[in-house]
Amino acid sequence: MGTIFKAMLVPFFVSFLLFSQVFSTSNDGLVRIGLKKRTFDADNRLASRLGSQDGEKLRASLRKYQFRDESGDTDIVGLKNYLDAQYYGEIGIGTPPQKFTVIFDTGSSNLWVPSTKCYLSVACYFHPKYKSSQSSSYKKNGKSAEIHYGTGAIAGYFSKDNVKVGNIVVKQQEFIEATKEPGIIFVAAKFDGILGLGFQEISVGKAVPVWYNMLKQGLIKEPVFSFWLNRNAQEEEGGEIVFGGSDPKHYKGEHTYVPLTQIGYWQFDMGDVLINGKTTGFCAGSCAAIADSGTSLLAGPT
């Protein structure tokens, strides 16, 4: 694209949320989606055991980054949190919009949601499915695609339709209709799909990422997106993602930007690892790291 898109990421702090959302608009031109919490109950613990598979899933998370290809204005989207691991928000696909909850994932670049043609995967029966026949803005593509994550994989085919994120609509966005979601991870997940915020260089099928089209179509005023994740578990708001800028009510002072060392992931040089303010000696000679909003872990070599 030739445009460097900056991202401000903050540490992930957790609060549990209800599915209900409260929409409001303030005089700063930002659309806010309020969120409510829910407690960590017995059902949550059961889903956690089903979805994590203990250490194997933790080890698998390190293998996340394996993909295979078979062939104007600032806007805010509220985030929900689940099991200290999943932050997700709502989008709409089609005309009229069909609602889905998605992970906003800087570690991948494609958008996918379950398809109505997903017949054999158990996960598809626990999540809403995209129905192309019910959208007047749908355009057929049909090219097959497959994505492998560390904790699961999906397969399906590409389609095009309008995608609503917050109060903006991205026209004719290419996305994957998932027809296969094998394994338990997507059954236990509270999200329906994934919206990738990485670069086109790692996009399966070289599909143009959603945030590229936001910029290309003039829907956001600045080439910036930012996350805010709430530290206070007693507050109802769980967090938000802002496209086109950052929300000044959530920070003081100025941001510090660092250059990307490789386009694909949001990769940068890390100079040290501190524990209780003391150096560990790791990365003494500098090492590459990526900022990944789609995982709950800090991972590195031992």
C-alpha cells in the first residue's frame, strides 16, 4: 500500500462481560459501545477446560503463525472479554447487516466468519452463520482458502460483501466464509470469527485487509488504530478498539512510536526483558518481537 499504519497496543487486563451493549455518541465525534461484565462462573470454567486442553494448547499457541493458502473519521468498537483470553467485539456483514462477534487480531490479516454452508463442523451449530442469499450487496468469489492457527484451523471460500465496523461501512470487503471449523477450540470460543489487523503480506489469498480498505475508501481520518483494555475489573466497560486515532480520555501524555522492522506482522526490535524492574539479560543484543492482540500470552524462547 505504501502507507505505514501505526498501532498503539496496551497490556491486556481482564474483565468479564455480558452480551448486551449500550450505544452512545459523544460530542467528540467518537461512537462508543458500552459493555457490561459477567462473573467467572462454573460454566466459564467448564468452557475454559474444554477450550484450553491445558499445556498442549499453551504450547500450540506458539505455533499460531502458520498460514497456508490453497490456491475519514475516528470510529470506536467496544470489546468484550472472556476467560482472561478473548477480547471481541461486534461487526455486521451484508445488507442488511448480519451480526457477528470477532477477535480483532493483529497476528493475522484475514476476516472470516462461519458460512451457512458449514454443515459438518460442530462449532458452526453454536455460532451465527453468514447467509449470502439474505444480502443484497453480496458478490460471489468462490476461491478456496485455508488458515491454520496454533489452536485451530478453518477452511472455506472467499466472498465479497459490505462490512460494518462501528458506524462505518467498508464496501465490498473480501472475506472467508468458513465451511470447516474442526476441533473443540471454536466450539468453546465466545467469538464467531476473526478480523485480522496484520498486513497484506501475510494475508491468505492476498486478500486486502479490512483496515486497508478503511483507509483506501476514506472512512478514517488518520492511518492509526488503537486498543484500550480496561484495568479496573469493577468497571462495566471492558475496552474498545479505535480506528482512525486514539481516545484521549484513556491516556495522558504522548505516545511513543517505534519503527517496524518487517512488514507482515507488527514486528519491532525489543531491547530487554525486565522482571520487577531488573534486567534478565534476555534480548541483550536486541531481538525481534511482534505485538499480537489475538493471544493472551507472552511467548519467547527459553
